[in-house]
Amino acid sequence: MTRIIAGLAGGIRLDVPDAGTRPTSDRVRESLFGALEPTGMLDGTAVLDLYTGSGALGLEALSRGVASADLVERAPKAAAVARRNAERVAKATGRTALVHPSATHAFLRRCTSRFDLVFLDPPYDLADTALAEDLRLVAPLLVDDALVIVERATRSGPPDWESAGLSALREKSFGDTSLYWGELPQ
């Protein structure tokens, strides 16, 4: 069962799409948000959750205090699940996440918003070149002190931050899953 771990919507159960997604485990989300909270990145900021699936990452951030969350999901059934989950979280938080039923590349090419925190949780089989292109398109949408967090298979290794104009910050592995943190160069 996937649920919101903490914050105003803590304990709310999230639906997950029947197929085609790999929800971030509660253990990984708990560690991720435990590391994010002291940074101030969850206090009134703008979050972008790409390849959102159920919306768990963006909605967890919304529950914990971000001002806005944009959730991007290409698969129509998964986008509908994310929308239902966003409605549940909105009832508890008073904050509504926007769900964009779109391919990541298409959304990033037309987006004019700026973000403090970006999650990318692409399918594990997404090619390194496609991930690098996503990161390249994300970079101009970042505020100066933004964080970008990529979740991918540990065996895939870190993303190509440099080709996107970003710098590696840290990484942490959880068995088959790793989180890679990046930022704009200082």
C-alpha cells in the first residue's frame, strides 16, 4: 500500500496505476523527505514531479508544505490515478496539485514556470540520452538554489548532470533503487 507518510495529508492512502509504473517505496520516500526537510525546500516552494505515476513524490511534498506541485504523466490511466490522489490530498491540505497529462519532453518544452524542486522518476528502461535531454530541458526552469532529484535503478548509475549544465550533489542507494541529487553550478 502506498500512502502519504507525513504532513497535513499524512496517512492518506494513494492509489497506484495497474501497470506501467514503479511507485517509489515508502522507505525511499521517507529517507528522501527526511533529507529534504532541513534544507527548507519544502517550505512554500514550487515542485515539479516528472513521470509522476501515482503522484506520490509531488503529493508528499504538498502534504509537507510546498506551495505548489505540478505532476506530469504521459499515460492516461496513470494521469487519472494521479488526479484522484491529488484530489484526496487537496481535501487534507487545502493545496491543489496540477496534473498535466503530457509526455515529459512536450511539457518541458512549453513550460514557462520556474521550480525550486524537481523530481524525475522515469521508467528504469529510459535511455541515458533521453534522461540527459530531460535534465537539459529542466535546467532553464530552475530557480538559482533549486534541487533536482532523479530516482533510477542503481545499476544504471548517475545521470549525466554535466551535459545538462547541472552539477552532481549527492547520491544514496536503497538496494536496486538510487536517488541522485543535482543542482545548478554554484
